[in-house]
Amino acid sequence: MKRKLLTFILFFSLAQVFAQVEDAWIYFKDKPSETTFTNSPLTMLTQRALDRRIRYNISLDYKDIPIEASYVLQIKNAIGITIKARSKWLNALHIRGTQTDIDNLLNLGLSFVEKVEYANKSLNAGGKSIIKSKMIPKNKNLEFTTEFNYGNAANQIEMLKGQVLHQNNFTGEGMQIAIIDAGFPNVDNFAAFQRIRDNNQILGGYDFVNRNTNFYTGYYHGMSVLSTIAGYIDNQFIGTAPDANFYLFISEDSVNETPLEESLWVEAAERADSLGVDVINTSLGYTTFDNPNYNHTYADMDGKTAFISRGAEIAFSRGMIVVNSAGNDGDKAWHYIGAPADAASVLSIGAVNASGVIAAFSSYGPTSDGRIKPDVCAQGASVYVINAAGNIATSNGTSFSSPVLTGVITCLWQAFPSKTNAEITQMVKESAHIYVSPTAQEGYGIPDFKTIYDINDLDGDGVLNAFDLCPDTPQGSNVDASGCFTLLPNNFNITVTSETCPGKDNGQISIAATAPYNYTTTINGVNYTFDNTDNVLALDLPPAIYTVCISVTGQTFVQCFDVEVIEGEVIVADATVSFNKASIVIKKGTAPFTVFLNEKEIMQTVNTKFEIKVNKGDLIEVKTSVACEGIFSKEIAFESVINIYPNPTKNKLNFSFPNEINEIEVNIFSLLGKNVHSSLVYKNNPSIDISYLSKGLYMVQVKYNDTLKTIKLLKN
């Protein structure tokens, strides 16, 4: 009896402690280091990621900036708080602690904290307690069979007509896919992955659950998901994007079902973005948790509430395509999609059988705010995968319809790299077989990638008809993003020769072309025709800006350039004289320059700035290499006055004396009128030490004979 009682007390105490630990997100108000990181983008993103942003005109923004490190440290040091995950996109930390310890964070005077959001919504301000009569756990078991019909795996790609992409050599090469899942054991051993190992197509990965770099571990679900895209057994099994590159991320804890998994997924998605990944596949979904207080309600399935759904939306905004399984709850009490399949920009995938009939287990939409979900479907019933033993087998679930479609979408994007993620996903939806009459369980239905690639591009220029403004472009023509004939930016080489001298009107424009077409243009009222074998040369052009428009015979294409024939120059220069030195600055004129002093040549130079020694009454003349540009001349005259130099100065102040002056009286005043220096200065020692003066502006008063002169001085 005593042992039983002790056991009961221990169990009760542990249960009480467990009940006190809560999951929550703490959000911050700002990112003080934003400017520093924005000025050094490679500290946030790889070059590939930056190239993707440039390609799709996506600017870096506040969400790309890492969380302020000092904020993280202060939360880490808070009593009773454990940091479990972080998101720069949402500027938040996932934390655990008792409600008391978490609430205390708001009482510590941390001005940078915006809010705390509990996973248990009843603990949030205005939150409602979730009461359920029955908890519906997420099914983490896969039902594999060992039955295998050789070659049947082809159906899952042929249903989508994805083989058309492969036949046109779009197999995912050069594209990057991130699989975010529960684990990838034996991907480093199974024969089905030998090809991607030998070709170095696995670029890396990370286990966010256990915080280590060993991603060939965990639950085999992720391995089977990967197999539908990357698996390759010659003549037996080929995935839908066999030549793509992969990052393998573990965010799903196969033992525990907690809100932390949502945060870990967002971390993984952020990592994928920073690496330049093109497509994310996630065969996960979240509605219920081990602690029913954390469960999502149908009202939460609006794409804006669940942490993971908000993160998925941001992932899409970074330029990636996010593909997610719709869920396997279609035949359960909770029959709706989960998060993040509810996110508006996520492509949510339902499951059909080999005949294209919707699977009973495939989850229903719409979202709680009335949007169509799932978006489209692929084979997820009796779909062929690599099972836990490394063999080809069939399995069921939207976990596999999602990656089957992910691979084909990746190949499609490879075929149309200029299309944005939004354009690609919209084309996939519009090609589906019930696009005009979607249903709550099938969404828009089964996409047809042959239609996207083939039928919607009648002129074969790589631009779909939906976006093609010139659908009759001749085969083989170079086209722009609108499908219209264009030329490469460097097709024309235009050389301009400016007027040699004012009034000569002898400018020239020369045009050469690379592409073999017949061209026409008009310059200064004269028509010219040419091709890539001869050049246009327009002569005797007066100074002006000319708009040169070049057209291609038989095309509506016109490309215009503004070029300028510059007026012939006349030499322009400045000369300043100081202490027997003349400083010459040539502002206009053609080098080299010939310099004369008193009509005698003293130097030639190509420099536009130079000095020569002079005396009072000397005559300086400078000629350019072009005779008609004229002559610059300067007669030297010295003022018979006292001057100071250098100005500004730091330590020593010098005085220049006219010939007739040998002694001067010097007083230096601050701007407030205070006399800070008085002395006599002699011609044979014409300097004083002012190093002791503070930096600033002073007035130097010089007195000699009956003359009093005041000069401003800047002391450095």
C-alpha cells in the first residue's frame, strides 16, 4: 500500500510539474542591427539566395534581418525560460517555462518585447479554452505493402503528364529542393539513392529536433517522401525530379507532438531560403497535439493564425515555392486540412488513386475563411515509394502525393526559369481538370503538365500563351519575357566620334550588329540599311543628342538609343598663384598639353593638374594637342600684402611678407573676441606655434606700418 501511495504521489507531482510548463512565442518590437546586416547581405543569405531575389525582383527587407543577439541573450538568462527555436522572419523566439516565469518576462522592463503568445490560447488575452471530448492524434504510422508490380511507379508521373518535361530534358537539374520532414535514415545507404549520392545531389541538411548535423537519422517517413522525387532504380523506379539537388531538414519529432515542431519548421524554411532553395516540400500537418490545450480549431485554419502557416507565407514571399500535403483526415471526425496547408500561398496537395479518383482519407477544405483548399491533387493512394527496408513498395497518404507533385513542379520551373513562384503555382492550378468547378476535397483537381508545357506555348518560344503577347513569334527567335521578338542587349555596338573643334560639324556615328538580320535606321534625316556583315557610318554630324532607332525587317521590333555628338572643346583652365608657384588645373582640352613660360616651352604633360615656379610679371601659356582648341594664358601678379598659410593648419602658422615689410605684430582672437595669442613675427623667422590652441575658427589680426589686416583661420 505504501509503495502504491508513493507511486501515486510521484505521478501526481510529475503531472503537476508537466502541466505547469507552457509553450509560447515571445515577439520583439525591432531589429536594431538592421542597417548593419542590410549593408552586408552575404552575412544573411548566400549568393545563390541573393541571385534568386534579384532574378524575381524581390528586395531584402526587415524579415531577412536576424533576431537581435542581445535580445536573445536577455531572454536566455531569464529565470525559468528555455529557448527552443527562433524565427527571424517573425522576429520571435519559441520558449518554454511556467506561466508565471513567462508572464514575468513582461514585468522585467524589457522594452524590446512586443508581446507573448501562448500555444495554449486560453492563456492569451481574450483567449478561449478549447474543450474537446476526444483528442484526435496525428497518425504517424505508414501502411506499406510489399506487393510490387514492375513498372507501375510510372503511373504517378504519367497521371500528371510530367514525363513530357523529362522528355524535353527538364529533370530538375540545377534546381534545389528542401525536404522538411521527420528523418532520412538510410538515404546514405539504400541503393535507390545511390545515383543522387554519386552525383553529389545531396547538398546538406540539419536535424533541428536534436540540434545536430546528422540528418541520416530519425523516422523513415522523410526518406520515403524523398524517394518519390529522387529515387532511382534503373528500369524499376524513377522519381519525379531525379536530377534535382536536395537539402534534407528534420523538424518533425516523431515521438512527441508539440507546437515546437511548427517553430522548428519555420527555422528550417528560413535556412532553406538563406541557401537559395527553389522549392520546399513538407509532408507534415498540424492540428492536434499531445497536450489538447494546444490543439488548433477549424477557425485557426485561416492561413494567418498558426505559427507555421505564417512562416510558410513568408517563405513564399522570399521567392520559393512551398508544397504541402493536405492531410489524411478526410475520413475522420476532423476532416479538414491542417497547417500549413491552410496558408494562401502554399500549394496544398490532396490524394487520388491510380485511376484519378479522390482517396477517402484525403483531407477536405475549404479554409475557415472560405478559400479553396486543397489546391490540386496527385496520386497518394497505392503510390510507389521506397520503404523502411529499402524496397519498392506501395503506400498511402497525401505525404506522398505532395512530393510526387513537388518533383514535377520543380522540373516545370526549370523549363520556365523566368516565371515567378506565383506564376508557376497559378499555371499548375489553371491546368487542373476541374479548375472551373473545384470541390472541397479535390480542390482544382489533377494538373496537366503537358498542357502547361506544350499546348499553352504554341509558338514554342518558352512563354506560355497566358503570358505571351506575341503568340506567332517564328520558331527559334530570341524572345523577351512577354514572348515577343527581341535582340540580345549587346547586339548593337554604337560608336560616337565627337566634333573635333567648335563649328566643324564633323561628328560621326558608327553602328555594327551581331545577329544576322536586315536592319534599318535613320540618323540626321538620312536612311540607312545594313546587316551583321557591314556597318553604318554617319558622317558630318553637328553636335547634338541623336535618338537612333533600329528596326528589324519583318518584325515589329524597334530598339532605340540616345547618343551624343559632343561639341568641340576650347581649352578651359584655372591658375592660382601662391609663393612663387602657379597651380594649373585644365578643365577642358585634349591632352597632351604643352606649357610655355614667357614664350619658352618648359614642359609637356598629360596631367590635368600641375605646378610651375613663377615670378611676378611672368606669362604662362598652355596649348592642347588640338590646335583649334585655343591657348590658355595667365600673367603673374603678386599682391603686396601679408598672407598666412597653410589654412587650415594644425600646429604651425606661416606668414608671407612683401619685400618692403620685415616685422609684423600678430594677435589671434577667438570668435568670442578673446585674445589667445600676441607676438611679433619677423621676416627671417616667419612662423608661430599654435599647437596649443583648441580646434576651431579664429581671427588673425596682422598689423604693419599703418595697415591692419584680419584673416580667418581654421585650426584643426
